[in-house]
Amino acid sequence: MANSKFEYVRNFEQPDNLLPNTWIVVRIDGRGFTKFANKYAFEKPNDRRALDLMNAAAKAVMSELPEITIAYGISDEYSFVFHKSCVLFERRSSKLVTTIVSTFTSYYIYLWPTYFPETPLSPPLPSFDGRAVCYPSVQNLRDYMSWRQVDCHINNLYNTTFWALIQQGGMGNLDAEELLKGTYAADKNEILFSKFGINYNNEPEIYKKGSVVFRAYELVEPGTHNAAAEADGLAEPVQQSKNQTEIDKKRRAKARIVIEHLDIIKDEFWDRRPWLLSNKP
Ligand code: DGT
Ligand code: MG
Ligand code: MG
Ligand code: MG
Ligand code: MG
């Protein structure tokens, strides 16, 4: 069919393909979840149902998008990592972000009654924003993941102490805030232990470490493999054959997806799961 006189408007569309051969992280975050958490009376500082729901939605996103290598979640946010060789949607940023945001939101709402059977959702319904960022090296990607996990730790230690002072110490919000101003981690640990007999180390791992979602294959013995060094190697082919890509995709689609609460800052997590960063995704 001949082009219509309207067809030229297509030229206004801008390409937004992300840099090739870089790790893509799509991070989504709940919109106005401070208010949302109050509306549904989320427990403070952590509501296990809310975190389990976030994790279930993230797991569903991963099974619908086998190209996702690993995901990491804390609070109302989730980061989804695409392997640097991924060519899904020609690496178009808006396609990747909007697909993840809408798939995640759909599942969050769909699964809500499973985790909050007593409190049906009512408008305004939960929604999420999202962005995509490219990281050129495995080191950059690992630093990104570490940044999020450190954030989880800092926030959780603060929130655990803050709410202990209020809920168990009978303090007002402002007084608790004032007391914690300028304190270090050691001070908060000390307050928790001396005032409330809480050993922070014994708090649930899901609160202290956040949640890691990935495909489970057989673990490698510690200390036998350096995934990061290999994956950053220069000799590897950037693109693999289409056939191999299809085989890998099928293998990933069949793999079991697990949710764990592990340290992702140290090497061990990555060394024992070389497939996460490997050149054969
Ligand atoms: P935003 O992201 O700019 O639209 O604004 P918010 O309000 O979503 O702020 P954000 O994302 O920086 O912080 C997440 C909020 O969600 C934070 O105020 C605490 C709340 N939240 C997340 N998980 C829980 C939970 O398990 N229990 C409670 N009580 N609140 C939670
Ligand atoms: Mg935000
Ligand atoms: Mg938020
Ligand atoms: Mg947030
Ligand atoms: Mg279409």
C-alpha cells in the first residue's frame, strides 16, 4: 500500500536503544507507597505480607521474561538485570521498562488477595515507576547491586531501632528521630540490645538483606571459580549464534526460579553461581 500523507509523523519517534554490550538494570519503585502502606496498615517497619507480595510479583515477571538474569528487591522497589548480550526488544529502553512495570503491576494487583485476604484493594490502585540504566562492566553491575543492598541494611537498621523506640519504648516519633540523629550503626545495635534485648543479627534475613531472585542451577564449590574476572574478559564473543540464543532461552525458561535472602556484596554469591554473570547466559 502506498504511504499515506500522514505517514511522515513516524519520523517524530525517537530511537531509544540502549548501549550494546552493557548490563541493563531496570529499577521499578512503588508510587507514593508511604501513603499506600498507611492505607493498608502495613506493619512497621517491615510487613512480611507486603514483601512476599513484591517477591511473588518479581518472580512472575522473571518467568514471563526469561531474558532477566537476576532481580533484587527491597521495600517498594525491585531491580531487574538483563545480561549484557540480551537483545530483547532490540534493547529499546521504553519497551523494556514499560513491559516490566506493567507486568509487575498486573501481578502485584492479581496476587494481592493471596497476601492480603482481609483487605481488598480499592482505588487509587498501586502503581510503579521505572527506569533503565546501563552498566558497562561486571564491577559496575556488582557495585550497583551492592549499593542497593547497603541501602537495605542502613534503612532496616534505622527503621528497626526507630520503631522499637516508639512501639516498645513508648517514645514519640520526633523524640525517636532526635535520639537517632548522628548515631552510627554500632550505636543503633547498642540501643536495640541494651534497651530492648534485641540482637540485630538475629532479625530475619529478608529484612536485613532484601530478596534475590534468580534461576537455580547446581552450585559451584566456593573458591573454585571467579565469575567476575571471566565475565569481564576481553576475548569473549559479544554476540552468540541465534540458535544458541534460542537453546539458552529454553533452558532458562525451564529452570526453577528461587527467592533467597543472601549477601550479594561479597564474591561468594557470584562465584558459586557463575551462570549469573557468565558469557553463556
Ligand atoms: P515515591 O517512590 O517517590 O513515589 O514515594 P514513596 O512514598 O513510595 O517513597 P519511597 O519509595 O522512597 O519509600 C518507600 C515507602 O514505602 C516508605 O515510606 C516505607 C513504605 N514501605 C515499604 N515497605 C514497607 C513495609 O513493609 N512496611 C511499612 N510500614 N512501610 C513500607
Ligand atoms: Mg522514589
Ligand atoms: Mg516508592
Ligand atoms: Mg522506594
Ligand atoms: Mg503492538
